[in-house]
Amino acid sequence: MADNLLTIAENETDRLIRLINDLLDLAKIEARKLPLHQNWHPFTELVNTSIASLQGLAQQASVKLECDPLPPMEAYMDPDRVQQVITNLLSNAIKFSPKDQTVHLHCEVTDKNALLVTVRDHGRGIAPEDQEAIFQKFRQATNSRNPLVKGTGLGLAIAKALVEQHGGEIGLRSVVGEGSSFYFTLPEWRYNQQRASAPGSETSKAA
Ligand code: ADP
């Protein structure tokens, strides 16, 4: 019984800490005082770490988390903030997936030579009239059928501001009843130095 109460108290404390951090982030973004610590950082490791850190949540929800293999790449970014964006998209996808479904992360290079990250789920999807609103703060989709799904409606507003501060774009494609694909881009990326300088390798974007 005591164990149970402690677990509840711990979960609630974590939830409040997340809420406070989100509110602080948003206040700083609105005051244009959220500094980014941007530099060239390994991108592939960051994706793998983000996936690994959410495996527990995926297991709890009986959702499979998959990622296509990525070549070693770097991006000009604030790694903590980009991880925050990936974590938000993945945790939403897990949260809104039915049991035994798969959440899939895929990275590719667009024809405008930006790095495109897509998180696809097979959840309930988002109605066209909600698709713009969910990127605004405190906004949630109106068709929430699961009262157990808790949230603040801040994650996507913060993710949008962070991606745009990196010079990228964020958006989604979704069909109600079929699922959603959230994506964002990072304009500054390159293959890892060793790979770029290896004979016959592709040239880096930054080179
Ligand atoms: P939160 O998840 O805390 O409510 P977000 O800003 O991350 O806040 O998301 C806002 C809303 O967008 C969610 O409440 C939900 O209605 C909708 N949403 C986000 N991601 C998904 C998804 N993958 N599938 C269905 N709905 C989603």
C-alpha cells in the first residue's frame, strides 16, 4: 500500500516537473529568450538515444517502436532541444497508438537537401480541422476518445518553436482512423567526417 502511494506520488511529481518545464520553455520562447546551443553534433546517435529512452514507455503501452537504420550523420543543432522534439513526437505517437501497433521513425534527405525526420503511427488520426490548431499552445484535438490520455497541449507548440528556431519546418499528414505522420526538417546536416572523406563516399552538404 505504501509502495503504491509512493509510486503515485512519484508519477505526479514527475508530471508536475514536466508541466513546469514546459511552461518555462514556452515563457522563454515567447520572450524570445530561449538560447539555442547550436553546433555540429552526431545526429544518428541522438536518434538512437531518443528511441532507446522511449522503449520503456512503448513496452508499457504494448506498442512496438522501430527505426530504419541511419548512416552516420551530423546536424547543426542544439542536441538537447532536437531530442526534445523527437521525444515529443514519439511519445505522442505511442500515447495515441492502439495496443500491438508499431510506431516508426524514418529519416531521409529531401529534394531541397534538408534532413527530414518522420514519426508515423497507426492511431486514431487527427481531423483536418484540428491539424493546425494542435500546434498552438494549450490546444488538443477535439476527438479525444480516451479519457486516460493526459496531456497539457504544450508539447507541439514548443516543438514547432524549436524546429523553426533551427530554421526547419514541422507538420503532419493524417487520416482519421488510419494514423498520423508527424515530420520536421533540419536544414543544416552532413554525413560524418570519416564517411564524407572516404573514397567514393557521398559528399557532405556542408563541404
Ligand atoms: P499533449 O500531448 O500534452 O496534449 P501536444 O501539444 O504534444 O500536447 O499535442 C496536442 C494534441 O495533439 C494532443 O492532445 C492530441 O489531441 C493531438 N495529437 C498529437 N499527436 C498525436 C498523434 N500522434 N495522434 C493523434 N493525436 C495527436
